[in-house]
Amino acid sequence: MAETIYSRERTALLLVDPYNDFLSEGGKLYPHIKPIADEVGLLNNLRQLDGAVRAAGIQVVIVPHRRWEPGAYEDWDHPNPTQRQIMRRHSFARGEWGGEWHPDFAPKPGDIVVGEHWGQSGFANTDLDLRLKQKGITHVIVVGLLANTCIESTARFAMELGYHVTLARDATAAFSHEMMHAAHELNGPTFAHAIVTTTELIAALPEA
């Protein structure tokens, strides 16, 4: 960890899917992540990290999932299992409270909001890679939800594109301990350059 240098000019925080449905009481998916989220201190860690990266002058990038709307995926030949669940639950519905940003993580002036990803990677079929490269970004810190789906897919894709990848194990959550274990102990070490806690990460950021 001590060897990683997070330059403010070359680092971006990728905040994935900060929707009410995931992060707020009453959200469609919140009950499923709440046990893990409470255990790791997800919301508090995200708030601390959000404040620290902004104070350090690091670029914040919102990486949103495709919002559900009537007809979404219904004429697709083979929607994936998550997309079928979105069709059933109407997760992150466009124009509804669940599809709005959690108020603590809504975009602020200077933030980048990239195109909505259809699957699990924030890079696939979006402008994320282009926007990062145009900012000269080489290092990405990937946080948000879910640890074993959109976080893992986005972070793994980032590695394939040549980015230095950091995961914060307590700035994410999943539906079970097994999923968290797979994300950080089995799969993450095969592609992430650093897997750290929020406290460790904040300590490594440049001084404000």
C-alpha cells in the first residue's frame, strides 16, 4: 500500500451506482445489502472517502447503472440474470425516488457523470474510458455497489484497459459474506493493484 501514489492529477474516484434503491432506507435493494453495509460501515466510509478525495482535489466520477423504464430489456434476445431481476423489481426506475441519487452522493460541480451502463461494467458501452483518458487519469479507486458485480466488473475492465486499480473493501457491500469474500479475497487479488480499507486509503491520499 505504501508504494501506491495517488496523484491528484492522475487519480479518479469511481462511485458506482449511488442510487436510493441501494443506499437509502426504503430502497428496493437496500434490505438486501443492509446487513453487510452496516457491518462494514458502508455509508460512513463512503462519506469520509467522498470528503477526503474532494479535499485532495481528486476527480470524482459517478458511474451509474442503467435506470429501469417501461419496456427496458423486454425485447432483448437474452437479458442477463441481473437484467431480468431489474425487469421484475423495476430497480433504479427513471423518474422515481429509487432511481435518484442518494442525497449525500449526488453529483457536485466539477464531477463527471458518465453514461449509464447496461450490464455490470461501467466501461462497457459507455464513455467512461474516454472521459478518464481526456483527464489524463491513470489510477482509479472503485467504490459503491455491488462488490461482486458492478464493482468487480468495472474494476476488472479498468485493469484490462491499463489503469491502476484500487478497491476499498469497506466502501462497498454485497448480499452476503460469501460474495464479499469472493470479491476481495478470491477475485480481487487477480486484477486489483491495491485492496485496502477506507482508513488506509485516506491516509495515502495527497494532502489537501
